Amino acid sequence: MRQLNKLESTVYLLGGIVMVAGAGLYAFFLIQSVACWLMLAGAAGFVLMQSRQRYLGTRLAVRRLRRIMTLAGWGFILSGLFMVEDCYHFLRPAFTGSLDGYSSYVNIFHHNWVILLLISAVLEMYTTHRISYELKKEGGEGSD
């Protein structure tokens, strides 16, 4: 795996911390109007720096896991967008033309950022541990 430089590592770490802080503040109803933007900004920084970590090897398993990790990253960003929508209701006027439209809006956006965040976090944890294992295994094969 390509290692991040010092600045990229700092942005990666701060993005993760800001993302978790934003999600926590929003979940506990503390300054939600700011917390949703923190979550989105943190997710963007985290995912952007994670995408800069390239795998230069040929193992198919690691390439597959990197694709799953990219999917989890998109889930983090989508979760942040859903959180912003949950707070500010930018799209509600487009859906509220009828009772069915409002019902659809609630079914799509109302607190569903939590589900996206949970799925993305589980995928991220799984792929992180599996990539670590695969890279360790790859290093062991080369030394035989």
C-alpha cells in the first residue's frame, strides 16, 4: 500500500475525528445545525485521503477489499448528506406536493443517515482488518 505523507496522514486522522464528533453531536441533539456540516466535512476529508492510499500489488483479494472500502467511503459521504437533509430539509418542498410524497420523503430521509453510517462503519472495519491480514500474508510469502 502507498503510504500517506505527514500532511495527508494528519488530514486523514482529523477527518475521522471530525466525522465521529459530528455524528456524536448530532445524535445527542447538540448543535445539530453545525454538527451535520462537521460530519460531512470530516467524511469528505477522511474518504479523500483514504482514496489516496493506493494498492500497488497484484493480489485480487486486496483489490476487492479496496473496492468495498471505496463503497464504505461513499456511504460515509451519503450519510453526511442525509444528515444535512435531516437537519435543514432542503428537498422537502419537492416531495410535499401530496400526502404520498411527504410519506416518501420521511421514508427516504428521516433519520436514515444512521443506517448508512452503521453499514459503512461495519464495512470499513471489516475491510481494514482484512487488508491488514492480506498484506501481512503477502509479506510473509515474499520472505520464504
